[in-house]
Amino acid sequence: MNSEHRHGPACGCVNEKGEPLYVTAPSEETHKALNYCEKNIESWLSELETLVKIPSVSLEGFNPEELKLSAEATAESLRRAGLEKVELLSFGDVHPYVYAEWVHKKDAPTLLLYAHHDVQPSGRDEKWNSAPFVPTVSQGRLYGRGTADDKAGIIAHVAAIASFLKTSGELPVNVKILIEGEEETGSHHLAEFVRRYKHVLNADAMILTDCANIDSGVPSVTTALRGLVALDVELESLTHPVHSGLWGGILPDPVLALSKLLATLTDDHGRMAVEGIYDDVRGLSASERKGFEALQMENLARRATGLFSELPFVVPENQFAEALWRAPSLSINAIQSGSRKLVSNVIQDGAWARVSIRIVPDMKPEKVLSALEKHLKKHAPAGFRLKTVPQAASHWWSVSDINEPAYQIAARSLEKGYGRSTQFIGCGASIPFVQPLSDELGGIPAILVGVEDPYTNAHSENESLDLQDFRRTLLGQIHMLADFSKYRRK
């Protein structure tokens, strides 16, 4: 991978508009770190591939020993970078976290760096173009489960730290690094974990490398996340499946009944029909609406999602950003009755579905969950046995002021690594631990960045990482460590 610009005293780096990214050159220490990182890009890629080969799936039913192996490999990577007090932390049956630190810079700020080493299951292996846990390079991308979400985030921190310690022998800031092992299962123990280890996690700001850029090659800082409410709904009509030839024609079908019940959740235009669901949604400011409407996202969205060309999107293009980042949305995540592989001529005894709603400021997850349950009970067909089981109720998160110095420093640092202006964006996904983690640590700013792009396919088959963005992210993280040396929390 060739460098796009030099990092020296005569750098003169500019963004896509020809504007200077920084007036003064990087310090000598930063310059050395950047050069070291560039020369060792293939080594960082090799370290990433080592982590990807470990199927560290944290969901129930998968081998927990792989999580331990993944944590140990991550710890070894941190040790090689030069970090100290590297250890695996856990309690009870929680998948292991990895912690390390370097805290020798007197009077300098302390950054808490976060990523996670657990991954989603591979999904449908037959849909992968290469083996999911065999990292494979093709057309400028590295394919494999966890390449982008979030093992590249681990290496981004590792590479930035090592690039300073291996050249100057010290970091421009103090760092504490926390690599989680249960993010993909909802971080259910994170709040307890932070309370247990708060004495070692205190910091002035945290950088979470677990998000996406708005497009390949465009650095982005995420300033808002949607929350998530989810529940399982099940309808039953029989004590057991029965032969459809013998009994078909006189029995109610629970699959049809559930389908009709789910259809009541939205109107003919795809808008949620749950009573009161939009009551607490925070409206956009005039400047937010203007900025959102200016984004051109249709071609990107169609390519990234694979939407058939014959199908239109459910909102106009000038409403894409609002619909994705600042409006609630409903999804049927899964539906099941019987077995596709063992299908037979029966009338099923019941049908099940997972229903979820992404929530936005200022919606309350408990209120949304209650409204959803109330709607399902009200519209359930008479006589069927209805069962609803809540599965998630996590809060949304947003930055109150992007002009806070921490966010501006992060934006400028990424600009230097990518060679173009940083975008402040929202994210339609949920990262439940961000707000609790920030709160537990005294409300410190949480800076959300990452290496994913719209074509990454995180959580789906053929997950991949843009290798040029991998390189740009590493350089941006080096600048971020250097630039935060001047940060002082208000």
C-alpha cells in the first residue's frame, strides 16, 4: 500500500478542497511514529490476520475457549507494542476482557482506548466467497469475520502505540486500553465490570474504535447512536403440529395469524402504527435538517445494501440521513415456524418472531417496550395463545456539542490520516455501553471512530475491511495520540 502523502517538515498536506490540514508540521516524535507505521503496515496486517483466524464468537452455544484464546492473542499483541500491566480481567462466567496501560507522562491527559475482540457467528457459510475465519485479500479488501468489526480496531490502537514506543520510547499521552469480550452479546456485564475496575479505568476522554465511516476514504466521527428495544412474540394454536391433509381446512393457521399480527405494526407507507411511538422523538434543528438533506446517499445505499434495482427506498433521498440516524425504525429480525430443511406437509402448532425498534433522542426504551407489547396484545387474534418476552431495552446516545475540544481534536487528527475533511455523522446502530461507560467514568467525552464502511457487511456474510482505510486509520490514530497531548477537559 503506497503512501498518499509525506509526513515531514515540508509536508503541506491538504484536504480534498486544497485547504491545509495543519499549518505546522508534526513534531519530530510524531514524524518518526508515522514513518515507522508506514514501514510496518504489512506487519500490522499480519497481526490483524492472526486475530481474525480465531473464531471468537461470544454468543451462547459457541466454544468459550476460543474467547480465551482470542483474549490471550490480543494480550500478546499489546505486550509486543510495549504496553505494561497487560492482563486478562474477568469475573464469574464473563468472557475475558483485556487491559493494558502506559501511564508515565506527568501532567499529560489520559485516554481510555476501547475495542472488542469478540465477533458475530459466521452466518451462512455457503454465502461466503472465502472461509469466514481464513483472512483473504481480494480487490483491495481483507475478507473474514472480525476483520473490521472489531479486530481492526484493536490493531489501530496497537499500531499507534507501538509506533511511538518503538521510536521515541514514550507516548505523548497516558493511555489505558480496554478490549472487551462480550460486545456482540450486548455488553451486559460492562457496567458491573467498570464499577469493579473503575480505579484503574479513570481517564480524561475515551476513544472507541468500533464505528464506521460514511463512505470509503471519508473519515467520520459518530456523534449519535440509536438505542434498541426488542422482544420475542409467539402465537400458538395447537399442542403439536398436525397433518395438513387430514386436518387442513378446519384449523386456524398460527403462521398466517402471526403474519397478520406483524403486519399491523406498520401502515401502508411503512410508518410505525404503534400508538404513541413518535410522541417523544426529538425534532431536527434547522441546521441539522439542512445538513442532512444535502447528503446524497442513494447510490451508496443501494450498492451497500444490495437492494434490487426494481425496488424503491421507502423514503425520498433527502430524508435518508434523518431516517437512518434520527428517526425510529422497526424490523422483524427473524421469523420461524417449523424447519426449512425438514419441511413437511403440516399445520404448525405455533409461530415465533423477533421484533425490534431502533429508538432515537428523546425516546425512553421502557416506554417503547411497553407500547409495543400493548399493541401486540391489542391486535392479537382471539383464541390464540400470545407470549411476549422482552429481549433488549438499551438507550440512545448523542453528543451535546460537537464543538467540545475533544471532538474537534479527533476530527482534525483523522483529517491528517485520511487526507480529507472529517464528517460528523450519526449511526443507526446501537452500542449500549457508550452512555453507561461515559457516566461511570464521570461523564468523559466518548469519541466514536472506526474502520468500517458501507460495504463492510458487518454481522453479515463476506465481512471485509478496506485496506487503504485500514492504513489511513492507523495514521489518524497516531495523530490523535499526539494531538490529544494538548487536551484539557473543562
